[in-house]
Amino acid sequence: MKAIKGGLSSSNELRDEIYWSEQVELQIKSQLSRQVYCQKKGINYHQFVYWSKKIKREALRELVSVQLKSESSVPVVEMCQKIIGTLNLKNGKQLQIYDEAALLLVLEKVV
């Protein structure tokens, strides 16, 4: 197996990323704090935090910047995808979320 940066093989790093992504998702769904979740699951808290941040950074790299137009300009075409979450903003606007990874990022920031 070919070694990559940090000395980990690509298959080991991929396995770790899959494992920790699942743990982060389960922690969010559990509504437990990170610390309590790690205690209950017997997971190293510091590793959990490290991987949470790493996964978040990777997800942020995949985001695309968009420029919003005012309501009076071009009418908005409804998305074909199902809305999985809506965030009511302080300015009265709503942020509709169609992607589970984006929802996890938002929940991590607001919870």
C-alpha cells in the first residue's frame, strides 16, 4: 500500500474518515453534547473533536459561494430536491437546506 502524508495509508485514512463521519452524525442525532456522547460510547474526546473539525473543513471546501438576488429581481425557481431543514433568520428570511452535510454543518454551529 502506498503511504501518504502523515504516514497513513489511503485506505486507513478513508476508513478513519468514514468511521468518524458516522460518529459525528450519530452524536448530532443523539442531541448529546460531544463530551457526554464520547463518554457513553467510550470514544476518545480529543480524537472526536479533531475528526469533527477535519470533517467540517473538508465539507466547507466543497461549498460553493453564491450571490443572492433581491426578491424584486428574478423570481426564484423552486428546487426539485426535498427540503430537509429550514432556518429562520433574524432578518425574517428563511434558509432552506437541501443537503444533509450542509444541515450537519449548520446544526454544529447553532447547537
